[in-house]
Amino acid sequence: MAEHIPVMLQEVIEGLNIKPNGIYLDLTLGRAGHSSVILSKLNKDGLLIGVDQDEEAIVKSTETLKQIAPNFKIVRDNFSHIDEILDNLHIGKVDGILMDLGVSSPQFDNGERGFSYKVDGPLDMRMDKRQALTAYTIVNTYPIEELTRILRDYGDEKFAYSIAKNIVKYREYASINTTLQLVDIIKRSKPMKELSKLGHPAKQTFQALRIATNDEINVLVTTIDKALERLKPQGRLAIITFHSGEDRIVKSKFKSVSEVIGDRFDGPMKEVKTKFSLVNRKPIEASDEELVINHRSKSAKLRIIEAK
């Protein structure tokens, strides 16, 4: 199984501007790739809080972090529950928050989790195995219109309708149970010219199904609002996205809370002060060096905002 390489590690650490005695919240703990470095930069008065839904990730990350320092806490929960998580720890505001919206390599490479289009396994794709909805349910029960929308909106899939049509056609005779069954349907839904291009033909469909299974877009919107309110002055929120829809949401939200807007409603122009400022106006992308060793960083975009 491939080792998980944290995306844009150096850029994230620099972007968070870590204070040794600060409180940092990693809402997507995974295998603690980013958190390990954050924790190593804290002194005994600092605190790292890691959040993840995945039980396996929590076990592994706990082992990793114990080797570094004791001043960390791990919570198994959906990151949209940020308010409840911090309230339960009696913490008001924090110095930095990280959200890495990618799937960790161990999750991706484990066929049993259903994220991989290269290894056969059940159509699962749940980040949290306690959740009822799976990719199997979506693929085998959703109508063609909804399947098309999911593949188009969450995967930027040009052949969304063709794939959805063939999924519906296939399930008239048998259920679609495994990842490689679905991959075969996807391949038969695309023209040969498309199949000859670099990259796996099922990547975008699998991404879209993962996002839909875990309701990632709605969860992201909710969480950004909550995270911004939990930042101390000069506290920073860093978000790594891997999908254009996610990046549009982050860009729009960051812009809306940081842009100075003039108000002419009552007399002369008044400047409306904002509570946040953008650390980087354009998204940070992986370096050429990183792209060589970690191809999964290719579509990653990092945006950072700071509370005033």
C-alpha cells in the first residue's frame, strides 16, 4: 500500500504561520501528514486537535503523533461539527485551521473502501463507515437525471449523460456491485479518442460519486462559515481543494468575507470594514518538484485567509 504523501506540506506549514504556543485544528487528520509537522512546531503550551471520520485513520495517526509529542487531541467526527468539537474541549477560538479535501493514499489504495478505480472492491466510498448511504445505493437506485447531475457537477465529467445512461441500462439486468464493474461501464461509455488520453477514464466519475456519497459540497459550505468564526485575530484558515466545484466555493466564500464594499445607501461613500484578509489572492499550486513525487497533487489548490 502506498505511503501517504501530504500535499503541499511546506506551503501549508508556511501559510498557517504557526505560533509555538498556538492552538491548531486539523479538520482532515488522515494519516497525520500535515499534523505531524504542525505538532513538531508547537511547544508544551501549544495544542493540536485532529478530526477525522475514519476509524482506521485515527488509529494510525494516533500512533504517529505519539512519537512526536503528547499535546494533541483526536476526535472522531464529521468536520462540520467544528462548533460542538471545540465547545466539548472548552476551546473558544484557535490560531489556525486546516482542511485538506483529498482522499488519503491508504484510503484510495484499499480496494475494500471502494475509492479506487484500479483495485476491485465493493462500491462503498464512505469516509465514515457508520454512515448508511454508500456509492452502491447511488449507482443502483438514483434516476438517470440525478446520476447525470452528480457526474457533471461533482466530477466535471463531459460524458456524464452517456455514463449515467449505461449505468441505468446495465442495472435493468443486474446490480452493479463492484468498482471494476463500474469502471467497465464507464469505459464503454466513452469514445476511443477519450480513452486514449492520459489519466484513468474513471477518475472523474469516482470523484463525483465520492463527493455525493459523503455530501462533501454541502458539508464544505457549512464548515467554512463555522471555521471563520472560530479564528483568533491573525488566525488563519487554509483549505486544499482537488475539484473545481470545491475551489469555486472556497474562492467565493473567501472573497465575500474579505472584499471591501462601498456603501452609498446613506450619503457619501462609506467603507465597510471586513473581518478577514486574503493571504494569497491566487491559489497556490504544487511545485514541479512535488508533481514528480506525488502525482495526486496535480489538481490541488491551496487558499489561505487570515482573521483581522
